[in-house]
Amino acid sequence: MGAGVDPALVLLALTSVLLLGSSRLTRGIRIVAFQGILLGGLTVAAHAHELSARVVALALLILALKGAAFPWLLSRVLQRADVRREVEPLVSYIISMMAGTLALAFSFWLSARLPLPSLPISTLAVPVALFTTQVGLFLIVSRRTALMQVLAYLVLENGIYTFGVGVVQGTPMIVELGILLDVFVAVFVMGIAIFHINREFDHIDANQLTLLTDWTG
Amino acid sequence: MTPASISSPLSALLLAPFLLGVTRRTKAIAAGRTGPPLLQTYYDLAKLLRKSVVYSRTTTWVFRAGPVVGLAAVLCATALVPLGGVPAPCAFEGDLFLFAYLLGLLRFFTVVAALDTGSSFEGMGASREVTFAALAEPVLLLALAAIARTVGSLSLSTMYSGVDATEWSRASAAFALLGGALVVVFLAENGRVPVDDPTTHLELTMIHEVMVLDHGGPDLAFILYSGVVKLWLLGALLVGLIVPVRSGHVWLDGAAAIAGMIGVAVVTGIVESSMARWRLVRVPQFLVGAGVMSVLALVLTRG
């Protein structure tokens, strides 16, 4: 385990809280990009004692995809879809952040009781991973803008990846690459979908999508 | 109680107004002005003390008690707070709660005195002050609890004498988070930018200033003095954490802490000249964010 693991995990948790409190989509995109960079660093730091070309390649790929490609793609969608740049929360920012604090406490409580197959790289790894996952889920249900839901999905994925890096040492490269490819396709499709939704309806409010139906009775 | 431990409250009482002068001078330099003299706060206090007081007929004894009780509370608090590694003259297990509640008492009486005037503006300021304090106080207590847990003591003096370079290397992540949380508490509790603007006199945006509009003369001097001493005390809690000089030598530790205090004052001045006051709705987010930082630090520390 490298020296950078704990700081990276703490920063990951803090950026998730920041995302709960941020009202602008552009800021959200920047935060998620920063999380991508953190995950790239975390991958290297977690394998610092046995750094192989495989790990470095994976870290670079994460950096390129999560730190650069996704943010670029999403900001492009945001520019093209000329919508209000706010996340339109269903739950206020302050309540969201307080819920985040509770989720953090819950994650630490839960991780202390969770039987794990192997020792995690840091005592923080499991709670932070659980917390990030919960933040992702919470953001998906509590923000109305479709773009924010894509960001939340990415945060969710970041949490799952952190869990993988923290607990399961030596996941096969092919699995990691497969997941990354899935995420890439998902974000790509969602980006295009948002653009089309916006062109049809002049908004990307996911709540109003329930009105979409063939049935006109 | 040793003679050396007197130095901690004594420096708070004597140097606190100077700290405000440093912040003001920093802001003046950043804005390209000469600014008032560094000792201006002392002159202000002397001027206010020589004035007579005017009391409105609508006020009661509560209004007169406000500044006096506030000053008394903050003076008691000076006896509890160590200056860096220099222990405070009065230290016992659990004195951190007494400290927090003495600051609470100061706030309570400022708020009650403001409400006693019956002015709607002062009521608005009081309401805001209490709203933000409800979020800032847990942050302070959680941060102190995290330090207490690391060092294994509930007394401020023992806690802060335990925060040394070895402890920093052991719990650097937690201490960095605590430093961030305490900076937020320092700015919020003392009504500095970005939470409150001490220089504003626009009714709709004031928090602390609006509560003391009706006070004058010696009463205002008491309020001003309690304000700067509170600034010093919360600054001392911050500096004790982020300047871990614990040589055991009173003069060296004290000098390092006072240098740290001046550093904090300069940084406050820079923060105030480089950013604007936030909208009131943003402030609770700022405080809750600091709360998350101290919760995380509390979890990270293992006693």
C-alpha cells in the first residue's frame, strides 16, 4: 500500500460531499473529472509496492476516460443542449449534505461489520467506497436534470471501482477494461440521448419524461 | 498554575486588538490603501470607553447586561485556552465543553440584547446569527472531540500540548481536515468574509454588526473587545493545531504561536480582500461541509 492511498480516499469522500452541495452542472462535471483523476492516482498508489506496466496502463486509461474524455463529452452536450445550467434538486443542497454526513457515518458503521474475504488496502477504502456509491444513488434520485443523473451514475461507478481497488487485489485486466468500456458506452449513449431529448422537448428534466407515452387515452 | 501559564491569557488580553489591526492593514495593502494604524483598535476602545451611554426607553436590563455578561464570559474563556504549547492557567478534564459554552453564553447575551431593543433589523441579525451558530458549534465541538480522541484527553491544555510533530506525522490526514474545519469555524464565528462582512453597514446583509447597532459608548467598547478576544481565542485553537511547535520551552513555543496568530490574521485579510461575502443560502452549505470534514477527521483518528 502506498502513502497516497488515504489522502486520495479522503479527497474522494470530500469531493462527493462537494457534489452534493453544488448547484451548477459545469461545476459538477469538474468535480467528477477530478474524481476520475483521483481514481487514476489511487490505482497507482494501491499497487505502489509492485508497480507493473499493466497497472500503469490501467491508471492512464482511467485518467484519459474519466478525467478527460467523459468531462469533455458532457460539457459538449451541455453546450449543445442550450438548457439551464442548474441541477434542479428535489432535495435542497443543505439537506443533501446533511444526508451525506449521515451516509458517511452509516458507511463507517457498516464497513466495521462487513466480513471481507481479504484485508482492504486501507481502513478507509471500504467506507469511502460505500459512501461514494450511496452519494451516486442519492444524486440519481434527487436531481431532476438528466445530465446530473449521468454524473451521479459516474460517481456510483467510481464508488464501485474504489471498492474493487480497495478490497480485491489483482482483478484481471480484462474485467477492468470491460467495465471501463461499458461505462464509456453508457456515458456516450446517455450523452447522445440527452442531446436528443433536449432537441425534442427543450429541456432535460427527467421528471417530465414520465409523460412520454404512445398511449394517448 | 505556573507563572508561565499566565502568559497565555495575558497575551490574549493584550494582543487581541492588535490582531484585528493586522487584518485591517493586510486588507488596506491589498486594496492599495495605507490603512489605519496597527494600533487603531486600541484607540477605538479608548475613545469608546470615554464616551457616555444612551439607552433607549424601550430597552430593559437585558440590553444593559448583554455586553457585560458577554465580556465576562469571554474573559473566563481566556483562562482555558492554551497558546500553542503553552498551557492555560486553568485546565481540567472537560474544560473544552466549558469553553464552547462560554462562547455560547457570549452569543446568547448578544442575541438577547439585540432582541431586547425591539428593532426588526436587530431581530433579523439575531435570527441569522443563531441559524449559523447552530451549524458552526457542532463543527467546533466535533473538531475538538477529534483532537481529544487523538491525544486521549478532554482538557484543552493537555490536548494541545499533545499535538506535536510526531502526532502530525501519525494522523496527518485527520489533522489537515481538522485544520480546514477550524478555519471555517474561525471565519464563521468571528463574522468574517465569506460568512459575514465586518465592514458592511447595509442592513440586509449584516449579521453581527446589525445586532450591536443600538449599543454605544463603553457598551460598544465591551462588545468590540469581546469580539477581538474571541477572534484571538478561536485563532489560538487553530494555530495550536497547525503550528505544532512543542519544544517545551515556554518562550519559544509562545513566540511560535504568536507568529502563527499574526499569520492567521494576515491570511484572514487576504481571504477578505480576494473574495466576496457569500449569499446567505450558501453559508449553511459551507458550514455543513466543514461539519463533514470534522466528522471524517473524528472517524479517522484512533486514540
